[in-house]
Amino acid sequence: MNRLPCVLTIAGSDSGGGAGIQADLKTISMLCGYGASVITALTAQNTHAVGDISAPSPDFVALQLSMVLEDIQVDAAKTGMLFSAPIIKAIAPLLTGRTFPLVVDPVCVSTSGAKLLEDDAVSAMVELVFPLADMITPNLPETALFTGISIESREDIFKAADILLAMGPKSVLIKGGHADSLAVTDWFFTADSEPVPLMQARVDTECTHGTGCTLSAAIATGLAHGLDPVAAIAQAQKYLNLALRAGTRIGAGGGPPNHLAPWLQERSRQNVMAQVDTFARKIVAMDGAQQLFSRSVSNVAVALPFAENRDDVCGLSGGFFSSVRGVVSAVGYPEFGVSVRTASVLLAARRVRAQTGCAVALNGQPKLVAALDDIGVEIEWFEPARKPEYVNVENGQLEEWGAFEVLKEYDGPETVDGVGDPGGEGRVPTIYLWAVNVDDLVTLVRKIVEFMAFDPKDS
């Protein structure tokens, strides 16, 4: 096995486990690094408050750092809570002349509002640590504190970045999480290049404790693996976004991101593939299922936990189709990223109904539509003619737009069981049904098949 790059975190300890050293080491490990640590302060805290802070002597903090550096090959380092001017003055000389990149997260205040940096440490941070940094990662309140600029616009961010760069760091990442916007934009600045906006979807969650620690640790780990700064930031953003989507409340206050989310997602892959296989076998064996499928290919879609895109959704590599002899065939094998239209509908549904785990595409014939209405399966139809110009009819864009528009505009989307596409040029009418899990979806399909087989209208 190749050597794991070592990432050193110099930060405070969080007894609640969601931020500081604890968040850093979890992040470093999940991104395939070896984490070493220098603890600058001990905090007594939980999810809603910091009870007290106790700092070791500056000499002891410096000794931790020197002991690590004299024995272990460090490939990147980050700083978090440095707490006091004496601690900063003790460690700054040891970081001078290093050969590895240093990311500085200028932590000042905890998510719960507790002050984590003493007043005299602000100037010491600017004078002694910023000039050593390959990158500093302030959020908007920290940017305002260190520059004296009230951040109200993009122009304010650009002015603040110039001031911060003049303080000596090689680059600045101003994080946009505190902005009132639908998306989060982090701005990356260097002295010799144009600003780079790095956008990500905003996650609606209260599990934001330790996000700054997590991001900076992830950036440092990317740099330790040899990524350039922009690539390291993009990888860190992707990791943090997934961890936020997987965030779990662990106490009375706001919880942390779920640092284990990539592992939890990866270990679910085999199970999700097995669910696709199980669904396909049950559909093929179901008498009367041919009524639900046309001769054009349809598919099933089952999502990984915290799925973000089609690569996180599994379907059949070939799909379902009904032959001229009335036999339903499941073609291919379970594979991620193949069920384009059905997966697009599922992802759209999950944006409004996060518990939705799977979907199937069925032939939108009038008989099926009538049966769904009779047994109380609620379908809402989207109107392709209303799509904006930027939405393409190919590659699942139309289906994702249509499903999301239906649910977004519907009063009580939790009652909707699926959406319908009336079809058009190159598209047959299709109904997409969804459910929380594959067992529920099989039960729903069987209920429809049995009803259609004994529909009194056919007698």
C-alpha cells in the first residue's frame, strides 16, 4: 500500500466531537490522509454551547508541534483555533521555513456564538500567521473582522480580498456560507490571477457545527495529495456538501456534518444494486406486468443515501421492455448512472420529498391512467410546452424539470405518488411512480397489475 500523506492539524479540541481537532481528524481520514495533531485549547462544549475553554501553556503547544515535525514527514498542515497571542508567538517560528503547504482557518467564533480567539490574538494572527499561509479561509464575518469592511456585495468581497492578500498569504478563500443566497459561492483569490468563483448548492440543514474546520481540513488533505489549490477546494466543497446533506442531529443544538457520509454511501452500493436486481426479478415474474410496459425501454431507479446526481442512482443497464408476445424482459445488469430519465425524475422528487428512494417508468396508456385514478394513486402531469428554453428534452433534463416543477407548485407534494409526461416528438407518454423503498414500489406495482387484471370495465 502506498504511503498515506500526513496532514497536521493545529487547533482546539471539541468535546462534542463536531468541530476542531475531532472534525479535522475525521475529515483527513475520510479523504485518505494520516492525521497528526497539535492541540491548542480544550473546550468544554456540546451542540448548543461552549461552557469553558482551558489552554495548555504556549511552551507545551510548541513542544507538541516540534515533536511532530522532527519525526514525521508532514505533507500539509492547517490551523484552526489558535486561541491566544502567546500560543501564536510560540508556534509561528516553528512554521517558518517549512516545505509543506499551510492552510489557515482564522477561527474566531464558534457556530453557537462563543468567542474562540482572544482579543490580542487577532493582531498576532495577522502579523505572524497570515504571512506564513499558503491559503487563508475566512468566512464573511471573519473577513469583516480582519479587514474592517462591511461585506454587503461582491465588490466588498473583492476589496476585502485585496486587503487580506496584502497581509501576506499566497491565496485567500472567502467563504460565502453566511450570505443570503440560494447557492453558496466561495471566492478564491491570488495576487496574480482573476478571482475564481466556486459554487455549490446550499443545503437546508441545522447541522452546520464545524463546517469551517471540515472544509479547511479537506483542502489541506487535497493539497497533501498533490492537488492544485482550486482542485483541492472543489474536492473539499464536494465532501462538505455531502456531509451536510447527511448531517444528523446528535443533541439539543445544531449538529455537525456527517463526516462518515462517503463511507456510508459507498457501503450502500452493493445493497442498492441488489435492490435493483430484486425489483427486476419480481417484475419479470409478476403475471400481468406486461400491461405496464411498452415496447420502448423503461427503467427502474434506486438512489444511494444522500444521492446528488445520476451517478448516485442505480438502474438496469438495458431496462425493461414488453415483447410482442406479452412478456416483460429485464435487460442487462444493475449499474449506476444508466437510468437517465427515471433517475432524473427520482432526483427531482428527492429535492422536495427527501425520503423518496426509488422510482419506475411505466407506459402512460389510458387504461393505466384510469386504473391509477380508480385505486387512488395520485399522479400529477407536467407540461413539456412550458419548459424554459434552457431545458433540453434530452439527457433527462425535461423529466427533472417537469417533476420538480409539479412538486414545487403543488400544495401537499407528500401526497403525490408520481408524475406523468404526456409525451411528444420522440417520447411516448410515460408515468413515473416513486416510493420510499423497493418493497413499497413492488407492492404498488402489484396492486396496479391486480386491479387491471380484474377491472370490471373489461368484463
